Amino acid sequence: MRKSTAFKAIAPKPPSFPSLVQQFFTEYLVAQRAVSPRTVACYRDALMLFLDFASHKLGKAPTAMKLDDIQPDLIMAFLDHLEHERHNAIRSRNLRLTALRAFLKFAGRRDVDSLHVVERTLAVPMKRFERPMLGFLTREEMIAVLGQPGSSWSSQRDHLLLAMLYNTGARVSEIIGVRVIDVVLEGAACVHLQGKGRKQRSVPLWKTTLLEIRAWLRLNPTLRGEAALLPNRDGRAMSRSNVAQRLDLAVARASTQEPSILKKRVSPHTLRHTTAMHLLQSGVPFNVIALWLGHESATTTHRYVEADLSMKEKALARLAPPDTSMRRFRAPDSLMRFLQTL
């Protein structure tokens, strides 16, 4: 009996490394996940840094690289390069690693032959780091930073900027992105904020903030519709560095009234922490503060409790201390004595 000729299915050729990189951005991040342009830029920067490092380390151009070239040792060397030569913080290092992991997971599904290499590289761990205590201003310090609006155009804009940061607890990227149409002045006054991951939320406005916005719009009748509510002199939205500079001026002015503020590092994000802390101290529930700030998880909001020593002291005062006397510990044998000396 003659054997029939078997037709072997020809396995499709895996995509090249440059194709995998292009597909990761165009097909996966943009078309499938529809991530924000800021996220795309973050992943792009991470890949560019890694490919530049890898090309020098491997002695080949990025277009000539293969997925098999990305070994755990190469990634660890890249992460060390970020920390020790580029002086990146551990958080920045971990963010770069997150971007690499996302790309490798995507590439492993497209190039199955290299899946074993991808699995090894994905085992490179994130680095742990100490979370610093959240910095925030006292009520008196915050009032001093706000001050009183001056007569100049920039002074009135800066006062409204700081008032809205404190009122809303917005990230600096959210506040500079506020347009005139994002502010609701009638009925339940509020401002619509565009947060991380294109998430939108509405935050109510104090009556004082509402009156200041109305006065600002009367002073600038050309501001309407899609125009930035808080523009620079050229009429465009303020930059992050511009906001930081204006805040530095306000802090320097406030230090004459509240010298304690000089001991603190005050950034636009500090005002966000200040809003959250003052809400917490006023008895606002965690879930409401999480919604106010746009936190995905209430776990993030719990960090403000850790930072507020006065709340802990009040809680401790409600608990009577135990009536016990301490005795000196004595190690019972040589092994315990050894351990005690460590």
C-alpha cells in the first residue's frame, strides 16, 4: 500500500523585530487599547531609551535586532544604566520596565517561537522603594499661599489658578487643560476635569471660586468656548513649568506670613495633597475624596490617613494605655544571645 503524500502546513514567518515594535504602537496601544497620547509617549520614550542602549551594548542597529536578543541580563543592565548613569528614580525605572514588559507580552503572542525568551525576560522584577510621606500645607499656610488677587492681569490669573487647584484638588495637567466650556456657572456650579486615562469627573466649586471665575471672564471677554480658562500671555494654555514658577512666587510671598512653609517642598501636586487632607480632616468619607481626586482605588486615598499625625494622636487618646510594667529581656541560652547581638 503506497503511502499518500502528506502536505505539511507551512508555518507563517514570524514578524520582524521592527514590525513588532510598529504593531505594538499602531495596532495594540492605539487601535485596540485606545490609550491616551500621553501613555503612548511614555511607552515610546521607554522603548527609545532601551533600543538606544541595546544597540550600543549588542553592536547592532535597532532594525537589525531580534526578539531573542532581549535577554534578562540586557534588561538588568539597562535598568542599572537608568539608575546609575541617567540618575532616574526607582519609580521612573519601574515605569520603563512596565513599558518593556507590555511590549514583550505583545511580541510573545505574535512570535511564538520566542515565547520562552519572553517568559525569562518577564521574570525581571520591579524594584521596591520607600514611599515618602505625603507633604501638605496647613490651613493657615494654604491661605497665605492664596493671598489676595492683585490689580495686574497675571496676578488675577495666578490667584484664580491657585484657588482652583485648592478647590478641585486637580492635577496640574488637569487644571491647565480646563477650557471655558468646561466650567458650569449656572445652577450647580462645577468644573469638568479630564483625568488620567481619559477619565472625566466633575468637581463642585465654592461660591468664592465661582465669583472669581465670573469676574475673570468679564475681564477677558475674548475667552469663550474651547479657549483655555487660564491662558498665558500668548493666549495658549499654561505649561506645567509655568504653573510651578507661579506657585514658587506665591510660596515666597507667603513665607513672610507663614515662615514654616520654607521647611516644606511645595509643588502643584502638594496643593492636591492639601485639598485631600483638608477634606479628610473635615470628616469627608474616603470614597467621596477618592471620587473628588479621581482615584481609581480608595487604597490611594488611605495614604492621607497615614500622613496625618494629628488624627492618629486623637485616635490614640481614646484608647487607655495598658497598666503594665516592662521587664528587661534576658536571653535564655547561647543561641538566643547570639541572635540578640545581630
